[in-house]
Amino acid sequence: MNIFKQYRFIPKSEIECQANHLLSRMQATPKYSPRWPFDATRVADFLDIGVVWESIPPDEKGSIAALILPTKREIVINQDVPGLHGGYGESTLAHEIGHWELHINHNAVGSLIERSEQGIEINMQPFLCRNVSGQLEKIEWQAQYFASCLLMPRCKLEETRKGRDLTKESHLDAMAHELGITKRNLKHRLKDLDWIHIPENSKQIYLGDAAPSRETGAFR
């Protein structure tokens, strides 16, 4: 039984739906109800996944930002990577949770954990997160898109943008601070939603065609 799912194309809409479903499940459990500034460790706790910060030495393919130990239900973040505190760290952990939700075979994990508890030796390689190309690059993109949807669901963005001008850097700074993310990630998410548009080689921000109304809704 393969613990890692075979790659398949996943539409953006499906990834966003899975992230929103996870937020809805958390919202239904008061102890884990999502809060902002976002704390991704609450999501890990909800999923019963441990989070460890420690040094991860590079291997023959280069540096490793983080890894998942599926049978230990553990995510290890490389504490030696600069800037992994604050918004960037939240994005990194949310990215790994994206891998856990999208790319890990949970039934296989359960079976291997049972075998381990029975004293059967399990030799399972970790799921590594690094800069890659080809098919693995697509997998990394899926995890990062999941992270963006988890950290910045549309309804929360609609709520946070009230009274703010998305074309002003200072207002985006305030939104990023309120959400607990980096402004770079916020801009990327807003551009992906077509809420803003920034021409190539320009710093000028314009409202996109899909800029929302002032109404808000639940995770959907």
C-alpha cells in the first residue's frame, strides 16, 4: 500500500473546497475554531499532527525546508531557514498541511501505524519539501495553493477588506498584519482571485474585475 498518492491534476476549485471544508470542520469544534491572525499550529492540532522545529541537514539534492513523517503524524520545519517566523512560518506550516490533506494516503498511514504498534518494523521515507521541477513542482504548487486558501479564505478576505482600499500599500499592510500573513502572499492571493491587478514592471496596483462587494459569507 503506497503511503503517498499518485500525482493527479486537481482543479483550483477542488483545492479551495478542501481547504474550506477543513476550516468548516474546525469551526464546528469550538476548541479549534479558526482565529486570525492565523495560527497554523491550531490546524495541525485539530488534525492530530505534531509540529517540530529542528535542524534538517541538506542531502545530495540540496536544502530541505520541511518534511513530513507520516507514520509519526509529525511535520518537521527546518529551524535553520531564515525568516521562518511570523507570516512566512505560517505559510510553510500551512503548505505542509496542504501536502498532508492532498497527497498523503491516510488509510495507508493508519495501517502502517497499526503494524508499528504491533511491533512490526516500518521503514518509511519522509515526504520532503524542497524546490523542484516537473511533476513534483506541480505537487508543490497544489500544496501552496491549499495553504493560500487555508490562510486567506475568501470570506475572511471580504471581511478584512471592509473600509480599505486594495490599491493602497498601507491598507494591504494592515490586512496582512490582521490576517497574520506576509504582504507578498496576500498580494499573490488577491491577484489570483482577480481582486487586484499589478502590471508587469510596475508597482501601481489596480482593482481587478472580480473585486468583491462588501457582503461577506461563511466558508464556502
